[in-house]
Amino acid sequence: MYFPQNAGPQQLSQIVNKLLNNEEKLPYAFYISDHELLVPLGSYLEKHKVSVEKVLSIVYQPQAVFRIRPVNRCSATIAGHTEAVLSVAFSPDGRQLASGSGDTTVRLWDLNTQTPMFKCTGHKNWVLCIAWSADGKHLVSGSKAGELQCWDPQTGKPSGNPLSGHKKWITGISWEPVHLNAPCRRFVSASKDGDARIWDVSLRKCVICLSGHTLAVTCVKWGGDGVIYTGSQDCTIKVWETTQGKLIRELKGHGHWVNSLALSTEYALRTGAFDHTGKQYSSPEEMKKAALERYNKIKGNAPERLVSGSDDFTMFLWEPAVSKQPKTRMTGHQQLVNHVYFSPDGQWVASASFDKSIKLWNGTTGKFVAVFRGHVGPVYQISWSADSRLLLSGSKDSTLKVWDIRTQKLKQDLPGHADEVFAVDWSPDGEKVASGGKDRVLKLWMG
């Protein structure tokens, strides 16, 4: 948005005030060169001695209509697991919670009573990762023994025998988006054996094996355009089509292992048709239609963006559908980047690193925006609130922290765990946060 070249501070203020008091229900945030305008425009211009002779570009971006309260207290500490909790994940509608642990079990928890609901047994080794299908009908877990198991979240019982095929442990699981296929049937798993495999839960077998990486596959994402992205210790990211498993392109640039991948549409893919209104759907067709609308709204007219974090301390921002060259290289971390995550609206990227910091980047340009310091140990995992205004982090220092994106400061410090926090998740409905770690307990946090 451009303002008249000869406008004085007063006239500029009037224009911005008009926009701020617009009749639309949608709130807007205004940015001047990546910094949010938190004071009247006139004061900003005076303070920063901005010449009113220049053309000043002010970007305005829509904010979520609903607001999520920051979590500030631990509402429940639930024991049950007998080894470290390695992964936690809320269901797409935010009504159920699952956790995977080193004790070889997956557990489902009742969020109303904050008590254990089902103990899912069957794995022979540590449960390293879990993933819900976007329609909420299935939960899949992957173990250190390389086997996968599908569970029925309503009963806690396994649906069928374990799915075997991988020779080494499972590093990641990602479901086919519900707007491409409803009800959800297919998911992809990544393994240390260098392959990714596409499974069909109805057929209970592997339908396609994606092989081509020369070292372990560390992360996998099933994109909204129907392609699969795999990141590997061979320093490459590969893009696959999903009908025959052909390699479409290879994204090269990293100088060390790729640890984490994130998609700009990830939140819409994860939650499918479910949003903050809590609407339920009567048929898969209805769900597919609603999910497609949500996906298109978040994606907009731009291509899906991918961000990769690596052991080489850097990140790359890609637009894989457009080019195999990265859009930008994001540098600044002093140690390996452990986890990257796009905000639900795709506007920001957050990165967690072993250098004890979390960095915030512009999700479209990849430009550095802010650094959040406060943890005194490596940061393992991060999670966004559904309105993209708050960021949660879990660390080796046994604390969780909530950061405010607007003020770029610490909003809440959440001590309570007795040891390292390995896994954190913020429920899609925004009400709760779950965390788990080395102290074997699951904690629920509320606002």
C-alpha cells in the first residue's frame, strides 16, 4: 500500500486511522519494514526520523478474528508412562490427545477429566512418532523397531496387524490431506533405512516405496498439492508424486543433515475441515469440501512454501512448485536447527535451535525478524497458537515458554517439569497445551 508522496505525518495518520477503524470485522496489523506499528503513525515517523518526502510502504495483514489466551498454569500432571514421553499430539478437532513413549506404548487421554483413557500396547520398542489423520478417524504410531501401527482413537484398539517393511526406526509420519482424499486412507512414513513408504490403512499394506535417498530420511511432509517432501541426512530434499512414487525434483543447498521440514499450509493440512468454531461434519464429502475451502484460503494465490532446517546451522525457504533453487537462505543460528514451523496463517516461520534461542522470520521473504532468548538449554520443539499470535517452546532446561509475536517478548514462563521437555503441542482449539519429556509425565496447561 503506498501513501501520497507529499503527505505530511498528520495526513498519513488520518489514512491509517481510517483503515484501523474500518467497518470490516477482520482485524489488521500494520508493518513498516517488517516491524509492526504499535504506536500512532505520526509518533513512529518522528521517533525514527522518517522523511515524509519519501514514499513509505506500509504493509497491512489480516489477523485471526478469534483470540487465544496465553496458557499460564499447569492444570494437570498425568502419570502413566513408565519411560520418557517422546511425542504428544492433539487430534485435529482438539478433543483428544495422544502420546508416544519410550515404554513402547501409545496412550490416549481424556481431556475433559484430564485422566488416562486408553493404553495402546503392541509395539516392541520405543514409540518415536505419532500422527493423526486430518479427519480424526485414525492415529498412527511408528517405533524404533521400524514397525507402524494404526489405532482406532475411539476404542484404543489396534486396527489390524502392525505394518512392517521398514528395516530401521521410523523418523516421521504424515497423512494425505483430507481435501485431496476423504475419508483419509493413505499416509507416508520416513525411516532411518533411507526409504519413505506410502501405506493404505484400508488395504493394510505398503502401496509405494519411495527410494532414492542415500542416507537416513529424517522428516517427511505430504503437501497440499498432493506431492510428498522428504528431508534426509544426505543433505537433500526430494519431491515425489504420489500415484507412482516418481521423483519430481531434488532440492539441494544444505551442507549437512536436513532435520526438519515445514509447509506454509501445514496448519490447514493438519486440522482439515476443523476450525475454531468446533463444527462437526456428517459426511466425508462435506468434510472434504470444507477442508478444500480452508486450504485455498490459507494458500491464497501464492505457491505452497517449504522451509528446511539443518545441522549446518541454516535454513532455506523454497517454493518447490516454482523452482528447485531456494528463494532465500536464512542464517543466524549458532548451532544446529532442530525444528522449524510455519505459523497457522503462513505469515511467520519460527526456528528452534541447540544454541538455546528461537528465531522468528518473515514467512514470505525469509527475512530475519526477531530472536527470543530465555531458555538456558537447547530448544527441542515449538508449537504455534491457532491465531498465530503466540509461540510455545519446550527445552532441555525443563521449562516451557510462551512468546508474544507482537511485542517479541516472553509472555509466560512455565516451569514444572522435573527434566528435559521433548515434546510440546498447542491444541487446535487454542484451549490447552500438552507437554511431555524425560520425567515420564504428561502435563496439561491452560489459559
